[in-house]
Amino acid sequence: MKTLKLIQTTLLIIVGFATLFMSAAILFDFFNIRESQGDYVQFVVIANFVCAFLYLAAVSSNLKGNTKNSARFLGLATLIMVVAFVALLFYIESGKPYELKTIKAITVRTAFTALMAIISVYILKQQ
């Protein structure tokens, strides 16, 4: 069980900081990165930005031994990603510009977040 929690925590640290850096770089146009992103969808970037903090909060909870809070943070992050995904589908349907990589990224991010939430619940039930 400790190994699973360590793997989860490590993945959340990596993805959390990477997500925080990339979403902040796009939102605040660090290094003129916004231009290279093409037709990015701002609410998806904002959802990722918020989730980055939730991933890192889950890491903090894991390190403190509070798996219950970790599961809550990751459940909330999953909800945010699902809502952003559905909103993106409506956005695309309305004919607004987007990048194909946005669909790929949100699909992977939503699956990753849901998997991390499921792992937290599994660990919580095993304790």
C-alpha cells in the first residue's frame, strides 16, 4: 500500500508542477508561450491551473498521512476536469476555434485525474 501511495504522490508532484508551470505560462504569457499555443481554450487552461493546485494539495495530504483529504482534492479535480471537458464539447459544437491537441490533452488529464482519485479511494478503503 505504501508503494502505491508513493507512486501516486510522485506522479502528482510531477504532473502538478508541470501543469502549474504550463498553465501559468499560458495564462500570464510567460516567455511569450501563448502565441505558440495557437487557438487555446482559456477555460480549459484555467481548469488545468486550478487542478494543479488540487494535485499539490493532494500531495501535501498524502505526505501528512491524510488520505481522506487527498481523495477529496482529487475528487474535486476530477469533477472540474469533467465539467471542463463537457464545456469544451459544447464550445467545439458552437464552432469556436480550438486545437486538436486540446482534446487529446483534456482526455488524458481527465483520465489521469480520475485514476488518481480512484487510487486515493482505494488506499483509503484499505486503511
